Amino acid sequence: MTMIDDNEDYVLSESDKQFFDGIAEQLNELAEFVYQEYRPTAQAIIHGKINDEHEIELFLDSMVGSCYDDKVLNLYKDVIRSILYKYPQVAHDHVYMYYEMFEPEKIGLGSEDEQEVE
């Protein structure tokens, strides 16, 4: 296990930069695809056309992993806001799940200063 030291400078080769740029581009394309695919179902939930708790829960389960993208995250938040009073436990669980995945320090699961790489 290696600890990342913020005081060290890391220099990437040009091929490494291209590799990571390619990954970033693929993630952006995936997020756009997820947004376009999930938007109709999200809108149906928001407008009350889909009311089945289990179906909504499965939808949010499948969506949370793509919330690194702002558009997907905003759509996710809109769905959660729309179910907050009808299914408060589902809303709570999925807010927690988001924080667990993307902002663990906000729920006491880690510190921003702790960055470990195996």
C-alpha cells in the first residue's frame, strides 16, 4: 500500500496523458448516455407516472454510480426530492449511498487528507 504525498510532484509521460484523457472522454460519453437513457424514467417518477417503491429503488440503485457527472447528479437529486415524502426511507438510503460513494468525509467515513492507493 502506498500513501500519496501531496508534496511530491508527479510527472506523466505524454502517452500516460493521452491514456487518461481517453478514459476521461469515455467517462463523459458514458455519463451522457446514462443521462439520455435515464431521463425519461426519471421524469416519469418525478411526475408521478411511476409509483412503485421497488421499481423506484432499483432505478436509483442503477443510477447512483454515474452521479460523478453533474447532469446525472442533478437528475438523481430531482428524483429523490420527488419521492421524499412518499418514500422517505428510500430517499434517505439513496442520499446516504451517494455520500458513501462520492463524499464519504461528509458522513464521517473518511478524511479528505487520507488518500490511499494500493
